[in-house]
Amino acid sequence: MAMDAYQASPTAGPRCSELTRALDEPLAGTSSVAAGWLCIEQAGPWGREALTESHIDPAVGAELAARVHGTGIRIALIRRAGSHPDRHRPTPHRVYLAHTAPGRSWLERADVADPKELLDLDFTAFAAGRPSGLGTLVETPVLLVCTNGRRDVCCALLGRPVAAALATRHGEAVWECNHIGGHRFSPTAIVLPSGYSYGRLDVESADRLLTAGAEVNLAHCRGRSSWSTAGQIAELAVRARIGDLDPDTLRVAGTDPAGSVEVTHVDGRRWLVTVVEHTAPALRSASCGAAPTPSVSLRAAAVRELVTD
């Protein structure tokens, strides 16, 4: 069986995505945290740890993982939607580099003959927001839909149909990806370069993420990877409060020792968001086949606008 083929028989009991829907587990604050993303095309099967369990040289994959450790850069493998056999012929690998800071986000596209070439990147400068110069800066966003069934069966069963349908509409703006976290919220996806992650998508809600001037879709948004978990929750709470869906208007200014998060607007307004821990009374599984555990999450308890002198 291919490494990323999902299980032929269903997992015992409800799947993790069904359980979290039934519990209405909140999406906000569940995005991966990353200042930048390095996306590497690799056709063929992916294992659970795709960077070292795919047709990329495992030594190169391991070294790339070591190089980005601690920099704030996250690596994702991508492949074209639909059938994706690796024919073991020399073909270019599409690469996307994205910096996610609001107002300073950018997306760079390149092609490399071998992922080993990426070891020459300055990952510290990349994380700080400096384009690598490896490729060309592009204006059109890309959508990565998680489909790695070896990571979780829900990603394969629910993500692949969404990716396939969108690819017929948007072509190379849509890619399958290996893992962006939160598979219990499948179908999940991330828009680059903004870094906003989404969950519980369907084809139409995902399609709207790629329309020109797309706004933040609060109904499906998990948060912006630029921010910490608390920061993601606070930013989305302010958006819901003021009805501002422009991805570049809000910043997370910081968190105080009590856990309150300050969010600022480009027009000078400021808010203090109180974020508290919440434990749901029912158990849920973080992934298919995992033992049920309490659903512990952070939530915005209050949003207070600060008066500017």
C-alpha cells in the first residue's frame, strides 16, 4: 500500500472530524504558528512524517528540518491535486516561499531541480521577512489543502475531494499539502502568503478564499500563523467585534502577564482581549484512532476597546 494511502476499513467509532463538529469545538486559535512557509513540490506517496518519508532524499529532508528549527519557518510538502505518481524522472520541483506578516506579506515562486538546493537558503533572513531571491515574487495567492491520509484518515477522505474540485477552477493556485495541524477540523487549508488557516471547509467556502481581494472568512478561520495561539484568538475576536475582514488591518501588539492580548488597527484603534482557558465537558479525539481526551482550548472572554489619549 502507498505510504499515504488511508485505511481501507473505517476507524472504530466516529472519526475525529465528526466528534469535533458534534462538540462544536472552536476553530479560533488552532492554526500552526509560523512566520514563514517553505512549500516543496514532491509527487508520489508521503508517510506520516512526509519530509523524511517521501521520495525526497531522507537525508536532505532531515537536514532541511534541522535548518529551519527555531527560525519560525514551517516546511510543507505539496503536490498537484488528483493523481500524483512519482515517475522517478528528473523534473523540476515547484517551490513557494511565503512571509505572513500583515502589511508585509509576500509570496515567492521558484523551480529547483533538486530540493537539496534549498539548503543554501538563509532561513534566518527568510523568517525576518526578506525574500530569498531564489525565484519571482507573485501577486496571486495559493491555497494548500491538507490531504495526508497517513497523518489522519479525515485529511484524505475530506481534503482530497475539495482540492480536486478547486484545482479544476484555479489550476496551480491549489495544491495538496502534507500537514498543517488540526486534522480534526478537516477539510483544512491555508492561504499563502497571508498565513490564515481554515477548517471545516467545503468546496464553495474554500473557493471564496481564492477570489480577488478575498476577506477573512470568520466562519471557518482558525487563525493567522503570524500570531501565537492567544494572539490568533484575540485577533479574530476583534474582527468579529468590529466587522473588519481586511487581512492587513489588524496587528497583535503583545500579551500581558495576566494573559490579556492587545490588538491594534492600522487606523490607531486598540483593544484588550481577555483570553481564558476552557475545558469542554465531553471528550474528543485529537486524531482518528487516538484515545479520547478532554477538549481544552483558549477562548476570548471579553473584548474592550482602549481609549487613546
